[in-house]
Amino acid sequence: MRISRPLENPHDLGNIRKPTVEDLKEYYKGDKDMPNIFHSPFVILSGDDGRRYIAIAEIEPARHWCYFKLVLLPDDIKDGHFPQSPVAAIDYDWREFGYREYEDRVVHWFPKEQDPDSLSGDDYIRFEMSTRGGRLTVYRKIPFYTFSLDMECTFLGTPFWYNKGNPAIIMENLGPSIGFEGLSSVKGEMFLQGRKVKLKGYGDVDSVYFHKGRETPSPWGLHDWLFFAGDEIYGVLLASYDFGYRDGGVNIYKEDKYLVPVDFKIEPVEYEVDYLRYDQKNKIPIKTEVEIKTLEGDLKMVCRAIGRYGYHDLFWHGSCEEIAYLISGSFTYNDGRVIELSNTVGWHEVYYQKT
């Protein structure tokens, strides 16, 4: 079974496209033959309170499970010491949520027995996805606090598609996979700790990643996965070291240019001084340099950590660190023109083998 090689011909854009309603209905419903994982949305936000946040809602239809988490990011990395994220978090999950298809969108929600267009009570979540982007609504009331979030996510342009929108063999033991990442701008408002906070930022509001065998041993393999989004450019990179799958896309969306990399590298250059996990010795990057070569020019980025979404074990052999970045850099065209990055954030998933 040959691992797909989407970077072999960067001239070919394959089946890269804007998602259709039919795509959404196929991908979001989920069934036992194609279990799926997708983060909808997965964003880095700035509040009008001067703070930064991560918000994520992961929905897994085939497993009848979803969760939401909000993380308050620390102010800075100081003296090489990674802050103990999460500084503060709201974290909860739901089971047996509903799914409904409309003419122009699809919706998941909890509680399943309620009407998704008129949810009420002390505990609900609703995620709506259309060809324009997504909207997440969360409400949670318990004796000591009330939390709510209403967040609108709008695609910046054409999403990044794994294997250029064609079925892919990414890992030998998982069979054909397909999916896309909808990089987006985000606006919204939340009620947190007794105050309203207006939010804006960027993120990956879809992150669909289909594969067979969700519980298959060693499903992921050692890898770097990185998305980045800002005022001028967005993109995704995946380097799977165990299986040799490499994929990526760079979109200069204000010029409507979708570029498949000729090559790329993700290179940590500075690590956390003190390692704090008792069960392994892997280093945590706090500064990472990225270089992406395309047919039209090169993108160089410096990614500086501003916090972690968290650490978690994945099955018996590995673990993940999930790192949020502020990014600086520039895209230099072959003819010498330069686009400087601004307001750019990123997310780096580092998968380690346990030691």
C-alpha cells in the first residue's frame, strides 16, 4: 500500500476546492465505516480584556461524543520556562448529541431532544457549519459560575485539502482518508468570570480528518502538524515521520493564490528549560522556525510559543504537546516582492514516542 505523495507535483492542484453542502453532509454525519475526528472550531483569540484564549470544540459523530475547552493563555514565555498552561480553563463534554441537515448547512447540538434552533436550559452546545464557515454557541451554568460563548468563523478562502482533495493513504494501517482544514477569521463574544469579553482572532474551524480504525493501535505515528493564519497568508503543514506522508498548502488569500509546497521544514530552535513530565523526557519547543518553498517564492516564519492547549497521552506508545504560537515572517516572491506577515497565529501539534 503506497503512501500518498501530494508534494510530488506542486503544479497540480488536484481537487482542491471550496466545500459544497454535499461535502458537509457527507463528512459531518459520520458512520461506523468512516469514523472521524475533527476540531470545529480550533481557534486562538484576543479579547478586549487584553488577554488571549484558545477555544476548541471537538465533535466525533461516530463515537457520539463532543467536548469544549477554553484556555486562558499566559502573557509570555520568560527565561526559557514554559508557562504552566492552562492558566485557567473551562472544560466539559457531552454525549448523544443531535445532527440535522438543512438546505444550506449542517448542525450538531446537545441536548439531543431539544430543537437545535431554540436551545435553552443550563447546559447546551450548538455547532453550525455552512460553505461560508462555522458558528459555535456554548452555554454552561453551574452553582459557582455561568459561561457562554457565541463565535462566528468565516473561511478566509479555499480550505487546505489533504492530498489535494483526493482520497489519501496517509498511514498504512488506516485505509483511505480524506479531509480539509478551513482556516478562518473569527469574531465573537463570551461571558466569563462575570464579565463580557469581545473576541477576535484566527483559527482552523473545521480540521476534518477522516480515517478508518479510530482505536487501531499506533494510529497517528510521530509527526509535526502546524496551521497558521493571519491578515495576509494562511496554511497547513503535516510531516508524518513514521509513514513518510508529507503534505501542505499556502494560501495568499488576498491574491487568491493557493500554492502547494515544493518542500518545507519545521525546525524547533529553542526548548523549554525544565522538563516537567514524569513519564517521558521529550523536549517541548518554545521557538520554532519554518521554511516553505513554493513555485512562486518562499515563506519563512518564526513561531514563538504563547502557551499550551495541553498535554495528553494518545494510546500506549505516544503523547502530544499542543502549542500555540505568535508568528512573524514574510513571503518573498521569486521576483523580489515581499509580503510581511501581520497578526498571525499558529498551532503546533508535536507527537512524541514515549521514552
